[in-house]
Amino acid sequence: MEKLTNKEEEIMQILWKLEKAFVKEVMAEIADEKPHYNTLSTIIRNLEEKGYVSYNAFGKTHQYFPIVKMEDYRKKFMNTAIETYFNSSYKNMVSFFAKEEKISAEELREILAMIEKK
């Protein structure tokens, strides 16, 4: 599974949300500066070449849909990020977020409770 660019990830988030969409429907979901229609179409075709999306053809128009699940993508690239930035240590990752005040003591207790229930 090939890593996506930031723009490709943004488009995949939209396709995961919509489940299937024409380029114009994807365009309507882009919140910030909208790319040119042809640029967006090229990004989606790149996602198809990378094996992330497929399409149903309706004449010359294509309705795209994801073929990679968001959970599978998240799992692969979270593991890569943890290996790269935290020495493969989930403890280092959680410690980082605690120091950055991105996770509270209460949330850590909830995580511990989840782990202990397993």
C-alpha cells in the first residue's frame, strides 16, 4: 500500500465519507480552496492507479468508490508513524501526547480500563 500525499488523503477522506461519488460531488465536499475540476479528476485517477479507488462508468462519467478501507489505511500508516517517530514504542507515543497535553489523565485511565477488560 503506497503512502498518499496530503491532498490524496483529503480526497480519500471525502470518498470514505460519501462511499461513492462523482468528481463534482467530491468537489462540493472540499472545504477550503477548491482545486480546478481537472486537477481533482487527476488526483482521483492517481488514487485509482495506486489501488485506493475504483469506479463504475456511466457513459463518459465515472462514479468513484474506495476499495481500501479507512481502517486498513489508518492501521498501516499509524504503525509506520510509530516506528518512524517513536522508536516503535507505543509508550513513547502516549508519553508524547501526554506531554503535549493532547491526552488527559482521565483519558489515560479509560485506555487502561479498556486494556484491562481485554
